[in-house]
Amino acid sequence: MANVFNQIPDNLKEEIFEDLLSSGSVRIERIISTGQSSPKSGWYDQDENEWVLVLSGFGEIEFADGQVVRLESGDYLNIKAHQKHKVKSTSPNEKTIWLAIFY
């Protein structure tokens, strides 16, 4: 048994991306952020769909069409494959813990 809130470092200089499960066409990833964002240039353009849930903190996802979606604790979003996006911001004063399911 494991807990998604365990083994979180106190001081994060960079985001942590950790696969919790990977099986065939499904991958579940825990992401831990503290104020990080995507680089100003470039977009994520993934071959997989991504369902993302914010467990704590907040994150803002920006899409190539200019739409910005703010996700707070408990909010989730489905991002279709090849829908260009990036992380605009995450909570600078607390850890943002994301659960991302790629399928």
C-alpha cells in the first residue's frame, strides 16, 4: 500500500514527475510543483489523452487558443491528445500535488 501524500521532499527546486503505475495504454503519474511553470516558449503536444486532478494547491493550464483554466484542490480536467497546452502557474506558497492519468 502507498499514499499519494507520502514521501514529498520539504524543499523542491524543480518539479517532481513520478510514475505511480504504468500498464499497457494507461499511465498514472504524480506531479509535485512549488511555483514552477512551463517555459514561455513551446507547448506540450502529447500523443496521449491526459486526465489531470489537483489534490492540493492550485495550477493554471494555458491552451494554445489562449484559454486559461485554473484548477484548485479537487478540480479535474481532461486534455485531449495533441491539444497544445502548458502550465502557466502553480501555487508558490504550498505544494501543488497533481494526479495525471494518461490514456
